[in-house]
Amino acid sequence: MKIGIIGAGHIGGNLTRRLTALGHEVSVANSRGPQTLTELAAETGATPVPVKEAARGAEIVVITIPLKAVPDLPTGVLDGAAEGVAVIDTGNYYPKQRDGRIAGIEDEGLTESRWTERQIGHPVIKAFNGTYAQDLLDRHRPAGAPDRIALPVAGDDEPAKSKVRALIEELGYDTVDTGGLDDSWRQQPDTPVYGLRAGVEGVTKALAEATPERKPEWRA
């Protein structure tokens, strides 16, 4: 499968490593330009590209950049993607630590991924946002393994969600459907499932225990 990754930080870099190891054709981009990705490309065989070319021909695109940087993505960043492209949003809102105040989230009560979806003008699937980057390298397990962990996945586009869940399962994790994007607050920072290393039962329980109120420490 052809996969585009926008963002080559901890999550983006390790997804590049795992996905190329599984035989996928990966194009990877960051804000500093493809010339800064030569080491990752040499290590993985991924193709470094400008951000505006990352989605070209891709069946899945992963956007894994700071939330505050999403509005700065090039117009038409998904132009040239395969028909029915699934877009994964790994982002989290860290108002005090990094992103500053985002009015749509603070004032309108949008979930973080709903806000991202509006910025890029394309449906997104929220996944990997509470996953430790190192776990992508160390915690994958075969299907049925007793210590295989599960990741929550939210989104409104059911075919895209199914495609993303299948990819996550190929990577070595079970998945739990969180519901639509308006329900994705259940997996945002400071919820019980965020950063949780548990199987399907534990993740399902944690999602059910979440509450939608955004605590003061998670507001700007």
C-alpha cells in the first residue's frame, strides 16, 4: 500500500520505520524539507518529499504534526491522493505546553480531530494520539497474543475507519471503535485511555469511564 506521512517526529518517524518494514511504500515529509530526512530515508527506504507531495497516490495519509501547525499545511495538501484516501490524525491539543489557544476547541467545544478535519477540509480518523512512540517499535504483538495492546480509533467515515483499523492490526495491535469524531473526546489527553497499555477489554472500559469536560489544566 502507498502511504504518505506528514510529520517525521517520534510518531511519524517510528511509523515510517514500521510501515516500510512491513513492505508498504512510504513517502515522508516534514516542515523543514526533504533534505533533512536523508538519514530516515537511508534507514528505512522511505522516500522523502515536500509536504505538498506526501499524499500523491497515497491510500492512507498520516498527519502527525503539532496541532498549532495544522492551519499552515499547504492548500490542497491531499490533492493527488488515491480515491477514498483515509487520513489519520494523531494530533493532541496541548494549549499550555505547546499550541496556545485554539478558539474552535475552546469556544465551540469541537473535539481536537473535528477541528483538524475542518482545517484540512477532509474527513479524518483519530488514531495513535495516545500511543507512546517507542511502543510502535517495541509493543507490537501477533494476533491473539495475551499481551497484545489495543488502540482506540474514532471517525465518521466507516470505510476509511475500517482501512485504518486493518492497518493498525497489521502493525500488531488490536483496535477498539471509539465512535464518530464527535465522540473522540473519549481518547483525548487526560482521559483514562490516553497512554493506556491494555487489551480490548481494558481499553473499552477506559473509554466508557471518560467524561467530556475539559479540565482547567487542559485549557489555554
